[in-house]
Amino acid sequence: MPAWGREGDAPAPSLRRNFVGLRQGFASLPMGRTRFTDDSTPLRGLRVVVTRARHQAESTVEAFERAGARVERLPLIEVVPPADPGPLDAALAELESFDWVLFTSTNTVDAVLDRLDRPWPAEAEGVRVAAVGAATAEALRARGAEPDLQALDSRAEGLADLLGPCLVGGERLLLPQAVDARPVLEELLLASGGRVMRVDAYAKQMPPSSRARAAEIFGEAALGWVTFTSPSIARNFASLWGDEWPERRTGLLAVSIGPVTTAALETLGVRPAAEAATPGDEGLVEAVAATVAERGDPAS
């Protein structure tokens, strides 16, 4: 590990200024909530199907309900341990040897800290922590780790753009991710000179009850508004319909959380009706509200 990464040592002054500037410039914004009055609920009566994992859906459901929507829950993802947790365990056993640990989602935070079975350890004080997005940063703080760097861009590329220029070469970077995560962050950081250890932190699967729940919600009617917050959810939703997917997707009004999920939907033949300008619950609600207003659709 480079000397400046150890407790008691410090990076060169220019690097120190970079880190301070990054921390100040990309500190998390307050995670406020859009408040709608009784007279300004733009989605009053509109059915919206929320497809997030059960443990993550509550805030999304509440955001749509505040806007007047009638929400149905259809969990299409559940998080499970990787088939082989050995590499993650080995990496966590030498946590202090890394210069950076990179967290790309709240699921990653939970998977890593649950595996540690304790708050962020004091002996890792010299290890810098990076987060993708405000929600990931908040999840880290809740588990005792203050991010040194936070990318507001929810894509992996956003973190690479911020961290890459700060690497002097040879830094050890721990990158715990989902089994099916895109390789782009690892590739970009390797190209920037980092020594990346990528490990599987968790896997995702579709809950066994999803197909029956979808039939209960949709029946033979048009699918209407459905939230999509990851490529995995998009793929799982399409798989619900089998050979009927080309026909069923014509009645789908998809709201995407961002460009990566939008790209996944497009590969499935779906052009989202709305895309969140900012990733998160409020961004999803605002995207749907703007589209409903633009189309002049009644919220029903």
C-alpha cells in the first residue's frame, strides 16, 4: 500500500487538496422529499407498479403515494449471498491493506457490512471510502463509514471520472459488486493505474411469487405505469411474459431511474415513457408527473 495511504502519513499537498475539494464538491445533498398538498397531487388515482426489492420498496411507494398515486407492489428482485463468498471474506480479512473501498449501491453496503457483522471497523481508518450516489452514501453513514468521495452521477462511469484522476498509480482498490455487475468501473480504474480487486458481494434472483403476483395485478389489461430501477429488474419483468412479451410491452408505460436502465429497456424493445432526471424516488415521481402533464392524460 502506498505510504500516503497509511495512518500517520499524508498524500502530497496537491493530492490532499484534490481529496478535500472532491469531498466538499460532492458531499451528499439533503435527501429531501417533494411535498404535495391535497390540491396538488399530480398522480391522483394513477396506478403505478413498484418493482423494487421488498426491502427497498417502501420509500419509493411512499413517494408515489404522496403524489396521489395508487401503488401496487411487485418485487422483481431479491438479494441473496453469492454462490461463493470466499473471495469477499478473504478481501475483508485484509481490509486495512486497501487504499480505497468502492461502494456502488446500497445493496453493496449491506452485503459487505453484513458480512463483516459489525459497523465500519476502526482499524480501517486509513482506508478511503467512495460511494456512487446519495443513497449509497447515506447507507454508509448509517453503518459508521463516512464517504471520502461521492459521485452524484449514479453510473459507475461517474465514480471512475472522479476517482481516476486522483490515482497516482498502484493504489489497491477493493470493488465489491453484484455478480452480474457491468465490468465498466473495473476496466476504467484499471486503465487509470489502479490495482483493482473485484469480488462478488451478492447475487440477485427473481422471487418465486413474482409471476403469480404479476398475473394478479395486470390480468389481461394494459400494463400501464411500471417503475424500473435496474437492468436486472427490466430483464425479470420481460421474462414474466415469455412469448407474450412483444404484445404485452405495447401497453407498458415504463419509468426508468436512469440511462443504464433505459438502455436495458431499449434492448428489450421498450422505449421508456419517462426517465428520472435525478436517480431516486423523487426523480421517478417527478418524471411520471411531468409525462402525465405533458400528455394530458387523466391520472386514472
